[in-house]
Amino acid sequence: MSDIDAVAAHPGDAAAAARLIADFLRGASFETARLAAADLAAAKDLGGDASVYISAIPGRPAEEQIAVATALRAHGVEPIPHIAVREFASAQALAARLTSLVEQASVRRVLIIAGDRAEPAGPFHAAIELIESGLLQDCGIQDIGIAGYPDGHPRIAPLDLDRALAAKIEAAGQTGLRVHVVTQFAFAAEPILGWLARLRDLGIDHPVRIGFAGPATLTGLLRFARICGVKTSAQALARNAGLAKNMFARTTPDRLVRPIAEACANGQFGEVTPHLYSFGGLAATIRWAEAVAAGRIELDHAVGFSVTPP
């Protein structure tokens, strides 16, 4: 019996699986760097509990990130800006950015990362240095996200990544900051589930947002994977998608979302929610997530699913 026949033979199981996937997507957060008019219109429909993370683009003016955060807040969405500590020439400059975000966009949470700059522009070399400084609390921030890397990091060994994550969580706890983990996107379930299991075995029980690449072209996804250092999963994506196929066809994360949703359904990994990177545009990513959350799902080959028309 094929996988499709098996699903057809057990429609109750299929319906339960569809509900499980829909429930998982209802907790999704999103990430973008810029906003178009269509993005704001789509974000407005998300509701008051929704959050959109705002990427930090090296070399771009601070006003751009502040403007995106302010527009999202005005449309009823919580903005969560990235703070890439290596980009700031001084503690005063970083404090000024945080103060502007708090005062102009009522920012309450930020994601703290080191950033991709090879040499720091100022005194901060690593995210933990900002976490330990007390500067976040002084500026009105009490809740932070920190980065997780299920697929590894191109320049840091896995054991060092685990130690750094644990150290940042401990530092946040000691300084009174609430903390959650937001992961880099990946394209294969196995490294994500293995990383989650290792995280929980280490006693790290904080909320985790698992990164998924939202709807985008295969070409675009591979390009972002190279930029972000997601090498192993990108190779798996290329094999699964088949490079002989149309490289400009749109892909969706259904074949990754479904196994992660199913594995996390019984609570063995604690609080786990999806985080969607909008490489194909925020509006398109939101529309896809809302369709899934509404249950417009048709299971496919017992490994993925497709979104059905309204």
C-alpha cells in the first residue's frame, strides 16, 4: 500500500494530522527586513498576538529598522528587531537605537545576535557581552531572543555553539531577562529534532521558535542558504527538489513543517513554535501560514501537504 493509499484508508488519522499542522502554524512568528504596502496589509490581519522580527541589514541606516518597527506597531503587530552588536561603534550608539525603538515603536523584545561583521565596529564582540551589560534593561527591554543553529554554523563547532547558547541563557537569567531561542532556518527535519533533543537533555527548557523558509523560489532559497551558511540542509533541499526541475518554481516548507509539528505534538520538546523567514515576501508568507492555520490542508504522500483554495 502506498503512502497516499494509507492516508486514504485512514481518513480519521489524516484529519487529525491536518488539525495538528494547523494548530502548530497558529503560533507562527515571521521575519522580514523591509515592508511593502501589501506586507503591511497582510500583517494587519494577523491579530494582536502576532509578532514580526526585523532583520538587521549590515550598513543600512538605523532609521530603516525603526521605521519598519513603527509601521508594524501601528498596524497592531508586535515588532521584534534584531540587534547585531558588532555593528555598533559604541555603547551609546546601541543605547540610542534601543531607546528609539522603545519610544517610537513600543518595542519590548529584541533578538540579540553578534552579526556577520568580521571585525566589530565598537566594544561589543559577542551577544553575551550586551546581555551581561545591563544596557538592555536600562533602555526598557526585558525579554530577548537568542539565536540557535540546528544545522550548525560555518565558523563555530557544535560543542562551542551549545556552550555559547547555555552561557547566554545563564547570563540572561542572572540579569533578569526573559529569554527564548529563535533558530536559523533549515531544510531537513533530522538535524532540527536532534538539536531539540540535545537542547532539552542539556536542561535548556526555554521556548524555541524553529526557523522555516517561507514560500519562495528554489533559486532564492539556495541563495539565502549560502549567505546564511545553511550548507547541509541546502544540499538536502537541492537533492529533494531535483535541480533538473524548474529552479524558479515556488517551494513551500510543508515537507519540513509536517514532521516537526508531528514530533512536537506530544510536548516532549517543550514549547516549540514556528518562525517563518519571508524570503519570498512577507505578504506571501503570511497568506500561506494563514491558509494552513485555517485548516486548508491536503496531505501529500504522508510527508508533506498542500494548501487548498478557499
